[in-house]
Amino acid sequence: MPPALVRSRRVAAAVALATSTLSFAGCSLGGDSTLPPFTDPATQTYAPITGVTIASMNRVNAQVYTQDVTVGTGRTVAKGDSISVYYVGRLTGGFEFDARARPSTPFSSVLDTVHLIKGWVNGLEGMKVGGTRRMAVGPESAYQYSTVRDQAGNIVIPANSVLVFDVEVTEALARP
């Protein structure tokens, strides 16, 4: 599964451990242990390749903005559905950190926060199969203060990053 979409329990545990360690170190050393606020997608500058114009997008919540590029005609996507998608993920500056494009097999997952980042669950719910949706996802609904690296150890998503996704839903099946 693509690292940009899968929420790893190990990452969550590492974030919890790092946060508790930072808090403990801050208390024991007398320093400020507060983390900076999450980056607000509405305050970012987006490279033209992302296609993002926040002012023309729908605000789902403080961390997720969506825009239907193509409105689908199929079934409406709901939380808990088994979905299949093609997607491209970029940073606000345009760097493509992950993609699953045609003619490859679509990426399939359950639309829930066990398998996907919260921004995808909130941002894809309500769209229709066959549609393409652009999403600007703030770090609170993505990887928060975690840095995501590739297999070689290179940083592909810096901590506290806003992510941009173009997602085409090809299938959404209700799960029993």
C-alpha cells in the first residue's frame, strides 16, 4: 500500500512516543514543550501544477478543502465503503510524493481512518463514483508532525505539511 495513504499504527505509536518524550523533556528541562500550530491550508501558496485555488474550494472543516473537478454519476461514496481510486499526491510547491495512475491497477482500500488519513475520509465522502476531486489536506488531517520518508530514507513529506490530492473514484462498494 502507498505510504502516503496508509495510516501505520507504528507511525501513530512513534508520534505518541515522540510527543510524550517532548513533553517530558520540556517539563524536566523547564523549556516550552508546546508544538507549533498545524499549518492552515487556507494560508498557503500553491504551485500552479497543483490546481488549487482555496477561494474556489469547499471547506469541509478547518483542515480539508475540496473541489470537484469532474462530478461523477455513480454511487455516492460513504465512510466504510470499499473504494478503488487513481490519485496523485503533491506538496503545495508541486512536488509529487505519491501516485497511482492509469493504466496501473487502482489503489483499493476501506474508507476509514484505520486504513487512510483522516483528510481522505472527510474529503472523499459524498463524492460520486466516476468523479475526480481535488483536496487540500492540512497536517492535522494527514501526518501531523511526522516526517514521511521513502525506502531510501529521503524525506518525501516534511512534518506539518499541507498535502494536495487529485483523486478519481472508480468504485465504491458498501461493506456489510
